[in-house]
Amino acid sequence: MVKRIIALAFAVHVAVGHAEDSAALFDAREPLAVTFEGPFGAVARDTKADPPYRDFALVWKNYAGADVRVPLKAKPRGNSRRRQSACHFPPLRLNFPKNGPAGTPFTGLDKMKLVTQCGRLGDPDPAYARRVHLELVLYRVFNRVSPKSFRVRELAVTYVDTDHGGKRSVGPAFLIEPDEMLAARLGMKRIDVEAIDRKQLDSAQAGLVEMFEYLAGNTDFSLTRGPAGDRCCHNITLLGTGREAVTPIPYDFDSTGIVDPPYALPATGLGIQNVRQRLYRGYCRPDAEVAATVAAYAAARDDIYALFRNDPVLDAKTIERTVAYLDEFYAVLDDPNQLQRKVSAHCL
């Protein structure tokens, strides 16, 4: 599967290489081929709560085929995927320099999240690449449901580990649109608070988010508060204008039923045994709002199925399993009795 991603990336590399503008980085759907150099061994071993940034470099080929070296810093990020018992390699936070090379897809960027495979670099197990890609497609599912959503850009990465003599390996990854870029695109600003009252949230957007988490099989989120000791919110970014209701935008979909990694466990006390068991964790809403949310997902049904069925990377077995999981979701939405029993009766 990784070979298929790399092959596709190089096939389209000439086509996307001329898009030398960070504003267009998330407009394209094709994988972007890069070489990523740095001390990956040290990053993988770092278990500090606040790990230091280390020196890295991205190497990107421009439209003329010349290598452009972009220095940057990177460090591990996240919680569950940083546990050694869960993943052998963590997702990363990238920090680009203010005065980096001009005319690249990364020019003018600041900090950005990179989602990587969970296995050791070079591990050929296709399950790691499959899970990265399923999480990426979930971002595109919510793109289809709401324009107020994070965009992603798939990468085909050649890793060069300077901790191990320049050992090279290839693997999939994707970038998540930075908060600041998303906020500017929507004409909003990030809201930084300890917690928020649900009444302050844009009810239509909140309903779409809650139903999306149900579709994905996710209970690892909160629209109104963060984990103990952290600021709001858990796997949700809040944006607003200061004049209107606050817009919640979801991210981080690895611990979902669709991705289904071995380390994902539902929170205790929820009454479910694994993340493939859906449990609605949205707030109670008037019938008219629920109906509007259901209608939005009904309108997006064909496109959501197509995102998985027509994906050029996912294997047939994964597509079949995912489509069956989507069938269970839409069976609930199509049946008023099931909708009442499995959604409305479980609202918070």
C-alpha cells in the first residue's frame, strides 16, 4: 500500500510541483512527495511531557526538478499515540522558520501538525499505512458535511534518520491545516478559554460535529471542556468572530471505530467494550435541529460513501469493512425508532 502511495505521489509530482504557494497547499488532493531529514530515533524515544524541538529539514522538488531544502524544527506531540505501548513513532509538531526559502508550499507557515504512521519507520506492515489513510479520509468526510472544517494534505515521505546513519524509509503521512490558516479562511479567530457553556456554541455546527463523531465511532472528544488540567476543548478547536456563536471544529480521529487502532479504548463508564461500538455523545437538541442534522448527512450520503469506495489507496477488504460500518450509521438515521433509541435517548 505504501508503494502505491509513493508511486501515485511521483506520478503527479510534476503536476503539483509548480504550486509554490502555502495558501494552495491544502487546495490539492494529490499526495505531495517530500524528503524529511532529522534525528527520528531521538524523537521516537522522547517521552517528556514537554519535549524539546529538534533540528530537521524538509526537502521538496520544485517545478524545475531542483531540490529545495526547508530547515525547520520538530517535536513529538499528542497523548495516546506517544505511549510506547501504543505507538513506536509519534505524530509530530512542525515549526517552520519565519525566513525560510521563498516559493515553496511551506513558505510563510508557522506551526503545523503532521500525522505519521504508528509503527517504526520502515515497518512494512500495511495496517499502519491503512490507518493513516482512513484518518485522512475522515477529515474529508467532515469537509463534505461542513465548510467549517480542517483541510488536510497527504504526503509521501522519504524519512532520512540522522540518528541511524542516514537510514532511509518511506511512509505515508498528512498535514493538518493550521488553526490560524483555518481561522483566516473563515474570517474568524481562535477562542482560547478554560471551558465554554454549550449555549455559546453555534448549534447547527455543533450538531454536525456530534453526528460526525457518531458516524466515525468516536467518544474521545468534548465540545465544552478539555482534559483535566488542559484548556478547552478536547480534540475540538473553537473559532469565533466575537459577535456570533462560537464554532466548534473537530480533529484527531485516530481512536475511532473507522480507524480502529489496537491502542484505542473507549473511556471507562460508557458501557461499550470497544471503539467499533457506536455511542452518541452529543447534547440534547430540539427535534427540528436533529432533523436538520440528519438531513445534512442524508444529503452527503453518496459523497461520503464515494470517498471510501473510490479511494485509490484503500484495499478492497478495508473498503468493504468501512462501508458496512457506514451502513450501520445510516440505518440509524433512516429509522425514526432507531434514531430515537440510539441518538436522542443518549444525548447529554
